[in-house]
Amino acid sequence: MTITVEQGSATVTTHFINGEWTDAESPTFAVTNPFNGEVVAEAAAGGRREAEAAVAAAAAAYPAWAALAPGERQRLFLKAADIVDRRHEELVELMAVEGGASRAFSSFQIRLSSAMLRQAAGWGYLPAGDVIRSDIPGRTATVTRKPLGVVAGFTPWNGAFYLAWRTFLLPLAFGNTTVIKPSELAPMSAGLVHAEILEEAGFPAGTFNVVTHAPGEAAAISDVFFESPAVRCINFTGSDKTARILGAQAGRALKRMVLELGGFNPVILLDDADIDESIKAVTFGAFLHQGQVCMNSRKIYVDRSIHDEFVAGLTARVKSLKIGDPRDPEVIIGPLINERAVQQIDERVQDALNRGATLETGGHSDGLIYEPTILTHVPADAICTTGADETFGPLLVIEAFDDVETAFRAAQDTPYGLSASIMTRDRSRGLDLAERFDTGIVHINAPTMASEAALPVGGVKDSGWGRSGLYAIEDFTELRLTTVSSKPGRYPF
Ligand code: NAD
């Protein structure tokens, strides 16, 4: 199968199980372009039967994959990276029509993805463990890192192409095999196109499997993941709301879970911040992919002495962003993913305005496009400013502060803990605040969304746990202790 999306002609997709494109007797469901409502794909609506077959295939492929020589694995990963680069333009098109991603966002994901594949190619050569000194004469103890077995992954629809690689690739690189359940909103860019790429690269059958499902039918597949003894870890990227449901299931099944969840990512602009640089960083950090990325900035705390200049400059820059069909390479702001997303943003904007907030720009929708919106003077009880619930769209709140410690406490007053930024010319002031931030990530003089393939992205508190990049070795391997005794033991009885 080759996923190519022509305007007006829908692709028909199937599951990918044990190296075969198969739809068994699955019915299909429509995947639509959020910009114009056109059907871009008819995707297979799988369930329990397909999930069971996929888990069985991954379990059967595991021993050989775990034992494969590091050089063999490296060759496959490097080939996959080259295929990603070769298919750049097709992937841009796919992400635009399926997820409303601008070229700026899809190219960013493609670069990160091939970089991560190339990095992961070498991980098979990492030291396999340690030798530990024993107090018992004649005993040698070794600790070896072993893969877990089958890792089942859930991918989200947003940033789907890169995040699905993260879901597949990190477990595979450490010797696990995988089954992926992509988001029903973007099954191609959240999993199926990866299967095509890994198949072409020559990954053995069963090492990765993809099962898609219709809206509202995720549970039939995820139940299989939790019930199967072969599945040793659930790798989930998505919202904290879904994570709470699945986390309860993981608790009952005693399954290890990796959780990459949402955030309410603040930026603090100190009085010595470079204002022009801050305007650029905040525009990118808040409005990349229409604010539908876990690490987008949601609230900016600005020293009152630079507040007005910053707000005026930011508003002008945001107003200049081109809005429209993301297939146009000049467009930065495309559609939100669905009507529910538009409603959430609109309700939060109206709630803030009703309470007396000032609208600096935005506040209107046209179809699924919501203008990038900036609010100032937002009363403390407005939903969009409390930090209690992630706002997932192009809405940014700006607040002036007189005292940095008060602003810092307010910025921390959220159940989330994913990313934060501090803009300052004074490195030591920045580091002082950075050290105290209760987040998985903090940047000084960069946007809250400053990803690189090698960086260990992940959160604390309600933003989840687990890290990407090389540090994912902690999530997708376990330690096995082996001792060898060469002298008779001394026993108390
Ligand atoms: P979501 O939680 O709705 O869905 C995520 C996955 O869970 C999808 O595959 C979906 O089909 C599945 N799912 C949803 N409900 C389910 C259920 N009841 N049973 C089984 N599976 C179910 O999230 P989304 O809307 O796809 O993605 C956006 C969210 O993900 C945001 O909160 C965003 O911040 C977060 N996110 C976090 C990161 C990160 O790295 N920290 C990255 C991207 C997205």
C-alpha cells in the first residue's frame, strides 16, 4: 500500500498486522480534511479481533527482534530515516489534509523524525549493563538491560507524524516489538504511514503492527492491550482525561505505563528580556499548529515595564500570520481538528470577555478556522487563565506583573508540569527561576516548544511521566540481575 492523498479522491487504508496489509472483514470509517470537510480516507474500523492478531504477531516477532545484532538494527533505522526524507513532500501533503498542519509544522516534524531515527540507529551499541561488586567471596553480579517485550502504543492526532515515531521507534530501538493504535482522527499520519516506511525499510514482519478503529471504538482495542499478558508496557500520548481512564485499567492489570500528556505552559518575560526575540519566540511557541501542541505556550507573564511594548509588537506579528488552507505553503494558521475544538476555544474566549477581559486580536471563527487570539486583563476566575484545564487551541493570555516572585508562584499554580520558558538577558536570574520550576522542561530564551530529537521531552505532575530521546531507555527496558557463584555458599541452616 502507498498512502498518497489526491485532492478529491479518498485513499482506502487497512490494518498492518504481521507484515501484511489486511482489513479482515473490517467495516470502514471516513477521515475528513478539517479545512474543507472532504473525505481523504476510508480507514479500516478494527476491534478486538484485529488487536488480538496484532499482539500475537508482535509477541511472536519479539525473540528474534530482541536478539538481532545491533548493526542489523542500525541498518534498518538508517534506511527508514532516508525514506522519511525522500517522502518529505508527500508527508507534508498528508499532514495538511488529515490534520490541518501547516508546512512549517509538518516540515518541523519530518526533520525531527528522521533525526530521531538516525540517533536511534546507534542505540543498539549502548553498553548492555554493569558488573556489581559482591560482598560474598567468589560471587560475580551483573546487571543487564533487557527489552520489555511487546509495547502497545496510543498515538494522538496532533503532531501525529513525529509523536507516532516516538511511540514506535523508542521501544523498537531498545529491542521491543510494538502494536500501535493511532488516533481515529488521523490514522494515516498517526501510524499507518509509519508502517509503510518501516515495511519498505525491511523491518521484520510482526515487529510493528497498526490497528485502526472508528470514532468511539477505541476501547475494544485498548482492552486487549491491558488484558494480554504479552503486552508489558502501554505507551500513551494524549490527554490527561483519557490517561486517567486508561491509568485505572493499567492499575487493575498491573501494567507499566508511559504517559506523555498535556500542559499549561507559561512564559515569564523579565524586565531585561530582549523584546523582539520574545515576540518571535512567543508567536511560534503559542501559535504553531494553531495552538494544538502539548508544549504550546498558554500564558505569558510580562514585567509591567515592558508589557505594553511587548503586547503591541506581539499583536502586530500575530495579525500578520496568514490564515487558510494549510496546503498553501504561506499559511501558518490552518483549521482546528473538529467542531468540538472550535467550541472549546470560543467558550473560553467568550467566558473571559464576559468577565471583562480585553481582546487584543482574534476571537472569531470561520468554519474550523479560529483566529489566533490574544487576551489581556483577564480576570483571575476566567477558565482560560486558571491553568486548571489545558486550553487546546490558538488562545493566549497575557498578564502584567510587578513582582516576579508573585508571577512565578502563579505560573506554577497548575496541575500540569510539562514546559516553561523564561526570557531574560541575565543568565543567572534565568537559571535561578529555571531551577525552581516544577516542570519536566524549562527553556531560557527559547519558546516552550523547543523540541529536538535528542532532548528528553516529558512532564511531571498531570503532564505525565517518561522521557523521549535516549533517556527513554529507562521506560522501555528493565534491569535483570544475574549472579554467578564459584565457591560453596555459607548458609545459616
Ligand atoms: P486523546 O486523549 O483524546 O487521545 C489520545 C489517544 O487515546 C488516541 O489514540 C485516542 O483514540 C485514544 N483514546 C481516547 N479515548 C479513549 C478511550 N476511552 N479508551 C481508549 N483509547 C482512547 O488526545 P488527543 O486529542 O488525540 O491529543 C491531544 C492531547 O494529547 C492533548 O491533551 C495534548 O496536550 C496531548 N499531547 C501530549 C503530548 C506530549 O508529548 N506530552 C504530545 C501530543 C499530545
